[in-house]
Amino acid sequence: MKKIKYSVLSWTFLFLPLLFFFTFLFTQPVEAQTSFKFVAWGDTKTATSVLASLSNQAKTLNPNFTIYAGDLVDSWSEARIDTWICSINGSTSCGSSNGIEDITFPVRGNHDSGSGSGAGSSWSNNINQAQTVTSVGATNYSELTKDQTYSFDYANSRFIAVDVLGGADRLSAAQIAWIDQRLTDAETRGLTHAFVYFHGPIYCVDGHCSCSTLTGCMSSAAISLVNVLRSHPVYSGSFHGHEHVNAYVHLNTSRIPEAAGPFEIEEFVTGDAGAGVDGCKANRTNYCMTGAHGFALVTVSGNTFKIDYYKQGGSSPDKTLTFTKGAPPPTTITPTQRPTISPTKTPTPSPTRSPSISPTKTPTPTPTRTGTPTVSPRNTPTTAPTSTSAPTPPNKFRGDADCNGAVNEIDYQIYVSQYKKTPRGCPIDADFNNDGKINAVDYVIWMNTYDTIKPSVTPTPIPSASPSVSPPPGGEVKVEQTVTGKATGNPTSVTSESIDAAAQRLYVASISTKPNRAVSGVSGLGLSWVRSKTQCSGRSQTRTEIWRAYGSPSTSGSVKATFSSSAKPASAVISVTSFSGANPSRLIGAKPSRNTLGVNSTTCTGGTDASSYSFTLNPVSSNSLIYSAVSIRQRTHTPGEGYTELSDFTTDSSSNRVNLDDDDDDDDDGSGRSGDAAGIATQYKIINSQSPTIVNGTINHDLDYAAVSIEIIAGQ
């Protein structure tokens, strides 16, 4: 962050600290003039080759990050999301990676929900928004629902992502209230722009709605959202998918007469990263890309942002739109004026705007919530706004809504439920500054006191997010420790031995099951775990998965992989290795896998057992560690040339793992021996060039194996 310098003359030493405090409190901007670029796109579904092409095209434009507006896949499954990850990394075979996945913030679309399997933990197993925030250097990450509805800040802008499985009519009152709150908070921080994105557009433009006239097809939820957006000076525009076009529409009362009072809103539809090409309806857009898939590149520079729409394969934009806001909004809690936004379009003329006015904010419904939200504390400290109200009562701890002496997610839940209501006092009191109101000031206080406790109070601990860390110095990735664990008897989980806690560690867990059963989640060390790669075997007799977590755990502990109660394996094994020296900005590069049917195969039937495996990994870095895991059931494993074995074990209690035959593959009696045995072997080697690397090994008997590898990139 670029800091502002202040000159102070002729002040006595006594007043210097006080002067510095108030100077910081009221004048510290958030990199107000910083320029950056991001890509907006969405809706690939089954067109993964198109996504790979667009990804490589977008990579040449050097975006700082990308936002993806849903419908990653046509129907949710682990195999399909693995394919999407390969494709957004610019590869149709997973043999290489351009790193775009590591800088992408997606939201779910209606096709990503599956039959409930894409909801909740399965999404978070593959998508870790907090980790991406760290990778791109963003700040102030906050969540309403884990990895699904969230916000973050980058330079002078806030990005608000909302989990909407369809059009804007599916927005909930709680989500609209949260958007309102995050926009208000952005204004208290003095940010210049706020961009909102979710799957379906506010105002439909193609065949997903029946309207072909200027007005119509507006749900009550969409109108409520418009009334919130129009009242916030910081709001600059929204990005959406769902409709398989790339388009722009300027929204005002001529298009949405149901909204309260004059307003000016920009909507950008970027929903054809492969799922189209569809056409826009007459009268519903100001611009619509024709005849090609594509994406938008957004360049933010101070008060100006420019949208370049690119067609697939195009070297220059198909359309450029430029928008310039007035002076940055004041750092206040209650916005008083909507700044004028004057778009400059190329090549068509700019639309005529209504005069900018001071709107009256429409009250937002009080949200109703279910469950306990997961909220990550901010990455950087921010001083709470001052208040002229009475001091906090002596028995009340600031930020502590339930008055138990600890500030955590429970207090945030109470704050949301009491937002804009009259304070009630302990034990449900979200008026943290005792001014008789529950508003954005109290939210900022909660964020600044998150994860603190009142002196002399020892509450029940609430797990907190891993601390942000600086990248390790240049060098190489080093193996620190490996631990293992096994489970038999149709287990619902498998747990490793305890592994040491240390700062700036990458923890990699490899799990193998007999037969092919998916891992539903991994936990341990207080870290957030994400799936890196999965592979079924060619006859579904085994499965191998690699999961990872990065951070600085405070205490040592075990790592546990869990399975669905409806899809338990006969037996399972886990091998966990810790690494130092990995690059937290980009932990993983290439990650190919193989079964007896081929590289990155999603086919799990019809294979023929083999006693060796070999496939190529194309590194993205010249300074990496190649790690691989292979299911071996009751067999033994010999590492490939240049590899060092980390683990080689099985649930089979037999003293002879050499000559067991495979005739009892399907005898899954849960004993952990022979027919239902699970086993795994893991290995690694250091590479010092980007030359293609062979991942290989041999097994002492023909086997229905599943092999997975990942490239761990060294710190810069």
C-alpha cells in the first residue's frame, strides 16, 4: 500500500501521538489512485475447450485477478469441476497450467448446485476464496456464507460476490441486507468503486426471460436490490452470467420504472465463456457481442474504469466503454449524494443521463438467517469511526453482542439479525458504541475487535482463520515431516497421526480408498483445506485424492478425511506431508493424474490392471517439487527414477504383501485384509527446470491403480 506522508511542524512531542491518530483516522485512503485489471467472465458448462482458449487469451492481458459469474459446469460433480479447473488453467489435458485458477474468484450458478452436492462443503472443498485473496494480494475478506457469498478489497475497490442459483429473483432479504452493509462499509473506508457480481442479471437481456420490450420482467427482489444500489455513491456496476451473451445495459427509470426515484446503474453481462453463443433481445441492451464467445477486461484507474469486450481469438477489443465517476465519496456512514457517472463509449455515442440527485434510501428488510455463518476476520486493521455517544457500559465488551466476553462469529450473527433494529441490551445487544442505533458503525467495531476476549474471561474458543504470512525467501521446497493413518470396517473417516505445527507450511494430504469412494471433506490443524486433484481407478476398485492447506497452525494435531455416510469405503488410508518453502502466492502448478485408461481419465470402468504407471507433468516453474500419490491396495511400491518415497503402507495386516492375488477384489467385508484392503504410496523429487517431467513408479503385482501428482512451486 502506498502511504500518504504528512508534514507536522512546531508541534510539541506531547501532541504528536494524538495528531497522528486523528490524521490516520480521517485521511488514510485505500490506494485511491492505484490502477489494476481484472477479467469478468462466466458460463462454460461443457465447453471446456473454449474456456481453455479464452483463458490463454486472457493470460496475455495480465489481469491481477478474475471474477467468474457461475455455471462452471453443466451439472456438479468432482470429475467435472476437475475438468473446469484444468480448462480455466488453459489446458484441456491438465498437463500444464497458466495459473489463472489461482487468481479466480467464482460464484455458483444454477448448474453448479447439482442435487445438493454442489452446495456447502463440496463447493468449499474445491473453491477457497480466502486463499485466493492471499494469492492476489487483496484485503478485508469477509463472508456471509463460506466461499459462496463474500467480499474483498483490491486497491481502491470493493468486490461483493453473492451466491444466487439463477436470476436476481432468487436473491434473499439477508443477501440484499448484506450487500447494503458491505457497500456502507466500503464508503466508511473511503473506497472509490464497488462492484457486485452474481449469476443471473438484475435486468435480463436474452432468452432467459420473456420480455422483449424496454420494461418488464423485474422481480420484487431485483427492485429491492436496485433501491439499495442507487443509494450508495461507491457502487459502480454489476457483473453477471446466466445469459449466454456478452452485453452491456445502462439502467435507469426508463427501463425499471418500479424503482424508487431517478437512478443510474451499469450492468455488464459476461456469460459466454463457452456456453453460448446466444443473442440479445431487441430493446434490452446498449451493446451485445455477436457471433463469438468472449470475456470482458476491466481496467480501473483512479475514478475511471474501462470495459474492453474481447471476442475469442480477437487481438483487439470488440467494444470499449469508459466510465468516470466524480470526486471520491466522503468517508461518512450515511451517503448523501450519488456521484455522476459519465460513460464514454466507442464507437457509439454516450447515453443521455438524468441529473444526479440525493436519493432517499429505501429501508432494507431485516434479514432472517439460518445456521451459523462462517466469517473470516479482516486481513488488515482499520480504525473504527468515532462516535459522540456515551461510552460502552463497564459490563459490556465492544463487539461482544451476546455479552459472553468473546468477539466471534456468533456476535456477527446477532448483529445481522438486529441490523437497524432498536437495541435490546444484553444478552442480545449489537449496539457496540452505545449510540442507540445498530448500523454500519457497529459492524466496523465488530470487525476491529474480532477474535478478542474481555480481560479475565476464558470463553469457549472459536476457530479462526489462518494468519496471513509473507512469502518465504527464495530457495526450494523442502519436505519436513510425513505421518500416516488407516481405517477399516466401512469407516466414515480416516485420521492421521499428529503432525507438527510450524509457520508458513504447506500441508498435503493424500487419501486412497477401496473401492472408489469420494472424500467429502478434510479438516485439521485449524486450517482451511481444499481439494487439489482426484482420480478414480480404471475399474473403480480404488480412488486417490490430494488435498492441501497452507498456513501457520498454532498447535500440532492430526488431519482427518471424512466420507459420506451413504458412500463409505470398505477401508481407507491417509498420508500427510508438510513442506516448507512453498510460494503462498501460487502454491500449485500442474497437476496431472492417470489410471489404466489414460491421463486425467474420468472413466472409471473397463480398465485393465497393470504393474506400473507413467505420465508426463509439464511444470509451470523451473524451481518446484513434484509430489505424487498412487493407490496400491495390498501391494508394495517402488519409486520412479529420481524419486524419494515418503510413505508406502496398507490396511492389510498380512506380513506378506508380495504374492497376494486380486481375485477377491469385491469381497468388501471391512476386515482391512486382502480383498478390501486400501493402500497408498507417496513420493517426491526436486526439479530445477521447466522441462517435461515423468511421474512414474512400479507395483509388485498387476493392480487397478489411481495415480495423482501435483507441482509444488517454490517461494520467490
